[in-house]
Amino acid sequence: MTLSDAVRARARAGVVAIAMTPLYMDVAVAAVIVTVTLVTTTAGPQGGRLDPLALAVGTLAGGALVARRRFPFATLMVSGIAAEAYLVHYHGHHGTLVLAAPLVALCTLAEVSTRRRGLIVGCLVVLVFGAVHVWLLPTSWLGADNLALAAFGGLAVAAGTASRHRRAYVAEVQARAEQAEAEREAEANRRVTEERLRIARDLHDVIGHHLALIHIQARVAAHEIDPANGAAAR
């Protein structure tokens, strides 16, 4: 591999690593929702007109998702209020996809909170949005818009809950794997220690046996060279 190939490979790896980080993913999600909201608002011959107020409120509704992991509840509040303001600005005739922003925020909140809290917040969000729609927009409690909102709200809470359960399962599996690895390492260390003790005992026995033989041989040699021993003297 040449130097230029290595540089390009490192650059591609860096781009992939950056793209997979949560912050850049949140920025990408926010950018997509803002773009889709603004485009669908003005699409078609009967589309709405983007004035500065609509542009600011629509951008705020989707752009708030950048902070959804750090401040999930605040993000849901800001995104929800901005989305409803956007719909009211167009009297509910354009830009309904702006509701994707608070639904994503609701999914994130359900993911990081308990199941009970996620259900309560999800129901409150759907009720508040439905009340605003009935009060300010041409719809009813059982209108198609509110029914679709309730369905998508339930899906958002379910998706967030499922993601939380998956993360908990992965964390538990990882903890069990780490515990099993620690137990295997402890068992290996115990066996190494036992083997060392066995080798030390064997060496002690062998050395002790040889020292005893040396002692006996030295006693015999001393006896043989003793001048008082007549056989050795001759």
C-alpha cells in the first residue's frame, strides 16, 4: 500500500467514525426533518409560502433534536411548541410533517426514562396536541389528524421502550461476558499457582533426596579416610 492509499484509508475511517457518533447522527436527523418539513410545506401548486416566521419556527422544531440525548424533556417541549406554532401558522393546511420532530423527541424520552414515565408523557403529549388541534385547527377529537397523531405517538413510545430494553439486554450480556472472562482468568491464575506449588514441592523433594545422599556419601568418605580405620590406613 502506497502512502497516498494509506492516507485515503485513514481519511475514510475517520469520516465513518465521525458519522457514527451520536452528535453527528442527531445533527443529521434534525437536518433531514427540517428539510423535509420546509420542502413539503411549499411543494405543489397549493403549497404554502415560507415567510421568516415560518422558517424560524420550522427550523427550531427540527433543530431542537440536536440536544435530544442530553436534554430529552426540554427538547420535547421546545420541539412540540414550535411544531404546533408552525401548524397554527399555516392553519393546519401545510407542513404537517413538522410533527415528526416532537415524535422523535418523544421516542428519545421514552428510551431514556422508565416505561411508566414514557407512557404518561406520551399520553399527555397526544392529549395536548389533540386539544390544540381541536381549538385552533379545523379538526375534531376523532378527526383523521388526531387519530394519526395518537397512533404515531404510541409507536414512538413503543420504539423508545424497545430501544431501552435492547440497550439493557446488551449491557447485561456484556456484564455477564466480563464476569465470565474474569472468572476464567481467576481460574487460570489458580491453576498456575497450583502448578508452581507442585513444582516447588517436587524440587524440594528432589533436592532434599540429593542432599541426603550427599550427606551419607560424605559420612562414608569420612569414615574411609579416618586414620583409625585400619583398612583405610593400609
